[in-house]
Amino acid sequence: MKLALKPENLAQLVFVIRGEKVMLDVDLAKLYGVSRKALNQAFSP
């Protein structure tokens, strides 16, 4: 599924948790066109 990069579409992917704006890793992976596993590996120490 390809996401349209429009502000109104991106706003639906942002959640407020404990006062912080966050996006789920699965949504970020779709946004960047990579697998969820590859995205998480890129942020692992």
C-alpha cells in the first residue's frame, strides 16, 4: 500500500501518547518504503 504524502493523510498516522506525538513503526516503514524489520534494525545499536 502506497501512502499519499499529503499533510491530512500523515496527520492520521500521528498519535499522542502521554503528551508526545508518535508514529508506529509499521506506518513509518510504509512511508519510507522499507520493511518493518529493516526500519527497526536501522535504529538498533
